[in-house]
Amino acid sequence: MPLPPHTETPPRGDSGHGKDFVTLLDVERLERDLFRGWCHDGVPARAYGGQVAAQALAAATLTVPEDRTAHSLHGHFLRPGDTARPLVYSVERVRDGSSYLSRRVTAVQGGEPVFTLTASFKRPETSHDRQPTMPPAPEPLALPDMYETWVRNNPADFARAEFCNGLDMRYVPGPPEPTTPGLTEQKLWIRVSERLPDDPGLHACALAYASDLFLAPAAALSLQPPRMLSDRPSSVFLTSLDHSVWYHRPFRADEWMLFAQRSPTLVDGRGLSFADVWTVDGTLIAHVVQETVVRPARARR
């Protein structure tokens, strides 16, 4: 599936973020269907879930023909990954059809599964095209740099956040009052800071990497603001249970993407969050769904 052409954008600024993002998604081929990758922290000593999902998708992508692109992925987080050791990704070729291909990936560390992924790929085809209108949002460069707020509120936490080295982000707060009682909402502009090669599979992996950001905090917005924007210690414990992405239309992850997030329910220690993902010109490119553990944070001793 071809990617839309680059568009000229204003200079990236002097944040220093965005160096060598592609290496965050790289996996090393050990055998025909066996790969190895290294992940950085999401929270201290735990591999960032978006990177684990992106590397699992990258491993699956390396086992399919170039004319097939990912249209969906569904992952389950089973154990926290250790960033001091590599993850080994084992790919199972579940189905090779004339139009659709399916892959199952298991990320293993220390002999135990850490993450499982099923991904489906297809050959592009011409069909009817329908989508809703993009929700209103300020343009990304009209918003303050989220990292500046984070550095000011919690410099030590910002310094540990390695995903900042690859992404530009602008935060759009939700409405003062929920549009629907009980619904929490927020929007986030994200792009990969560096220019990426014209490889649709790479851009799909980059979106998977970014898609794990702020979805768990969206489930907890009724309890606290996202940790990146707060000057207070977190009052809740958050960890992802499962994560799904559906890809709809060609896009570039190195151009701004609007993640319009909402969480309709929080109950039984679990929150459910959704994100509609849009390009600047209003093209609906993906949907993301995540279920998250939401519990009171344990007091540190």
C-alpha cells in the first residue's frame, strides 16, 4: 500500500528529541521465524508496552510478502518485560491466504511468555470509502510543547522517559465537563520526530509504538491528570492488560496524528479506553482499544 507523500512542516524545534527512532523498532533475525529485540523502560524496570507491541508487529511483518500490510493487531500483556535482557519473538505462520495472512507472535523472556500478539495482513483493494468527520482540535504547533510542562513539573520522571527521544507530542485537554456523563476525554497530537523511510510496515509499527501512550491515563482521568502533566505523585497504579489496533488508510507516522481518546467505563479495577487516530487533513487512519488495570497506588515505604 503506497504512503502519502511528505508534506513540508515547520522546523522541529530545539527539544533534542527524535534521534534514531527506527532502532527502537528493530528486531534481529535469529532464524526464519525467530527474532530478538531490546526494549526500554515505560515505567522504571518495566519494558514499555508500546515498544513490545511494535517489535512483535515488526517481527510478524518480516514474515509476510511486501505487498501485504497490517490491518489489525491484538495483543495481551502477560508479564512485565525486563529491560536488562532481550526479548525473543517467535512467529507462527497461522494462515497464508490469497488476500489475508495471519501471524501469531509470542515474546519470551527467561523461558516465560511476556506478550502475545495476533496480527492480520492483507493486499490492498479498491472499495467504497466512508468515514465520519474529524473532531475539532487546535493545530499541534499552536499548542505548548508537552515536554516543557513535564520537565517543569517532574524533571526526574521526564529524564527517565526514553520514548521522548523519538516522538513529538502536544496535549489537548478534554472539555471542562464531560460531553456524556461518566465519559472521560482527551486528545493528543503525536508524530515521530525524525523522517522515516517510505515503508508502510515501518509506519504501522511506529503507530503501534505511539498508540500505547496516554490510553491508560485516559481510563484514570476521573481520578487524576496524566502523570506527565502533574506536579503531584500518582494516586493510582496503571498497567495495560490488552491492546488492539485497526489500521484503515495509508498514513505517515512522521506527520502529526491526532489521537482522540475516550474512556466510557471504569469498574472492577479495570478501565476501557478508545482512540480514533486522524491525520491533520482529517483522514481517519486507525482505531485503538485498550483495557487497563486501575488500582490505588501502594504507598512507598
